[in-house]
Amino acid sequence: MNLCIDQGNSSTKIGLFNQEKFIGNLNYDEFGKKELSVLFSKFSFQNCILSSVAAVNQDLVMKLQSKIKNYIELTHETAIPIENKYSTPDTLGKDRLAAVVGAAYLKPEEDILVIDAGTAITYDFINASRQYLGGNIAPGLNMRLRSLHEFTYKLPEVEPKSESPLLGESTESAILSGALYGIVFEIDGYIDTLKIKYPQLSTFLTGGSTFYFDTKLKNAIFAERNLVLIGLNRILQYNVQK
């Protein structure tokens, strides 16, 4: 079995795979040696990949290395099954890289836009020749709502919701609709523009805020919440099989 660990700023996502087959995922607010010991008591892992946007817990790494045959820590120097043409690969977010690898695995030989909607919204493009060409970073829904409150004198802070009228009927609904539909039109705009050059474009939507937007888009998308974990597993398999 393969163990894929995606360590973010506020939580850790765990992917369990039997080689390429996705078995399940787990989410932790805190993930350390204790939680790892529980996993080891339930599963027998031979391979592991760790991706972390924060400082790596060296005690956790040492335990992984002592228990697992093939341990990989994802960096910009890790071998990947695509060509990364980003001009500063050392600054590229590991989650962005893993997501495009996952998308290319699920839709081989296709032009793909990957949209990860979380605290920030990232847009990443990989072509049918498996070349990652780059992408953009924009504020997410919560960030837009909070900034309208913090950078103005009178606008209230509004909680995110998945439903709101197209045109706000109050100040609160105007704020929510402006942020929510601004993102919807932004996503559709990226898709429409890329389709001019890549008419057979496929689009993946992933991330914790996916449910705010997936049913409002005019363009067809593939919603895959585990895209980053699938990409991490593909990178792990690629290195183990080398």
C-alpha cells in the first residue's frame, strides 16, 4: 500500500492507495507520530510520499523512514512524470504541482486546466504533451469577503454561503453575490479564453470551496476533491517504479 501525506498550513490530508487504486482519505487538524502509529496499526505501507507547505516535522520523518521501505519527500527536485516548464520551479506550490500530475494521470493526452479553490484559487494548465506551462493565483471566497470588511469603513464581514441572488437585495447579499459570482465568472472566463486555443480543453475543479461554484458554472467541469492526493500517489508510483 501507498501512504500519501499532504500537509497544509492548517490541516493534513492523508490518501490511502493500493498501488494506483484509491482506497480512502483521512483529514487531521494535527498529524504527528501518535496519529501515524494508529495508521501503522491498521495498514501495512511499503511506500510513502510527504508533501508539506510548512516546516517538516523531523520526528515524523524519522518515524516514516524507519517504518517504510520507500520514503519520498516532494521537492522541486523530485522526479515527476510530466515536464515542468515553470520558470521558478522551486517556488511552485507542491499542491499545484501534484494537482496537475493527478489531472494528467486521469485525463492523459488532453489539454487540462486545473482549478483549486481554497483559501486562494489557483489556475494551472498542462497541455496534451504533458508540459506544465504555468498558471495564476487569485484570492479565494473567504479572502474576498474578509478584505471587503477589513479595507472599508462600513461594509460588514459576511459569512460565505453557496447560494445568493445574482443581484444583491441588501448590502450583505450584494457583498456575497459580488464575491461568489465574481469567482464564477472568473472561472468561466479562464475556461472560455483557453478554449480559443485549446478547443478540447478539459477542466478539473478541486479544493475545499469547490461546492460553492461547481453547479453555477456554464462550462462542464470534472469535480475531484482528491486530485492532489491522486497526483501525489502518481509521483510516488513513478519514483518507486524507476
